[in-house]
Amino acid sequence: LGAYGKALVYLARAQELGAPPTQLHTYAHALEKAGRLQESLREWQHLRSLEPDSQIPPHQIERLLKQ
């Protein structure tokens, strides 16, 4: 609902606790929505290494690089 800064606190903690990659997609999206594009890009790159068979991280990386 637009409270990306608040959400990032909880999503970062979920990452620290070993949340599954699909949940971390939300973290990467929240970073982007909060205007933290470079961090979002780094998170998608990390997710690409965790999910080598998924097309979602490469798509998001390409999309962010076009911005």
C-alpha cells in the first residue's frame, strides 16, 4: 500500500532468516518501489544465482537495466 520503507525492514529480516527465493521477489520489488534501484538490481542478480532455471530474475534484471 505504498509503505515500502516499512516493508523493507521486515523483508530484509526475512532474507536474513533464509526466506525462499520466491518470497525474496517481493523484497526486490519493494527495493525498486522505494527508489533503491541498484539494490533491487543486486537482489535480482542474487536471485538469478539461486534460481538458475527461473526466467523471472533475468527478466527483472533486463527491465531494471533499461530504466
